[in-house]
Amino acid sequence: MSFWQCDEFAFAIAKPFDGAPASNGNGTMIGFNVGSSDEVERMHSKAIELGGICEGAPGHRGPKFSAYVRDLDKNKIVFSA
């Protein structure tokens, strides 16, 4: 994996964990720093309410508070604070 991060954003690229070719929803993810744990929980709930799929409930992961969802096109999204 190659990873680069600064205060405003992070970028990483890696092969999918399952060994299958990278495609929409396999090996791709976009993340948003939403500023607070309350906002992480609100965004996660709203995504599920709108038909998204939970890929990781809100909680502490390392130094961040984050939550994961898949949107209606199966893109993986992380909200973190």
C-alpha cells in the first residue's frame, strides 16, 4: 500500500484484499473528515436511512472516530473525525 496524508486529506492506493481485480466497490473507498464524532454518527445514520449498507458502525479505530457505509452503487465511504 502507498499512503500519503496531510491535515486536509489522505490518499492511499492498494491492491484489493480479496485478490480480485479492482472495480467499483472492490478496492476503492472515499473518505470524508466531518469534524466531530456526532457528525460521523449523523452521516452514517443518514446514509443507512437513504438505502446505504453499514460496513462498520461508528466507533474508535486507532486515533480516529469513524464509520463505514456502501452507497447505492456499492462504493465504500468512510466518515471520520
